[in-house]
Amino acid sequence: MSQVPYDPSDSSRDGYASPDSPLAYHLLRDVEVEITVEIGRRLMRIADVLKLTPGQTLSLSKAAGEPLDLYVNGRLLGRGEAVVVGDHYGVRITELVSAEPGVRP
């Protein structure tokens, strides 16, 4: 399917811009999304969770130095490494991934 450049005077297109059009992205600039950085996971029984105490350490599924997973609205966007920026943690993105071959993230 070929994409035709967006023409606001063309009422037959119902005002939709092609996905590659800068206008399409401009319309989404103010949409908020949830960003999640996952450092690891662990499967535990509820009985063990109830035994957790302050100061206790949980080992996670990832080893130190492994890339952190970066999710946008629950979908994997990329991977990165933890950094400290002033008094806050941050993530330096090292890789962007695509859910489908040939599709840009």
C-alpha cells in the first residue's frame, strides 16, 4: 500500500496523515505514556513475600552489568544501562528493539 502525503484540503482522507508524515507525530507529542525500567524479576510464593522485612535483599533474574529493559506502555522499546545523574538514577539507552522485523521502534 503506497502512502500519499497528507493534504489538509483533501476531505477524502478524513484528516489522517501518513505514519511517516511529521504531522502524524506532531499530533501525538502531548500524549503521555508510561515508561518502565525493569532491572529484573523474581517468582515468589505469597508466603515468602509475607515474610519480607525492611532491609532484606532480594536477588533478581539479571546479573550485575546486564542491560536493563525499557518498556513504553508495557511494550519493550529497548535496553540500556543504569547511570547516576546528580542525585537521581537514569538510563542510558544502548539499544532500541522492534516488535516486528522491519518495523522501526
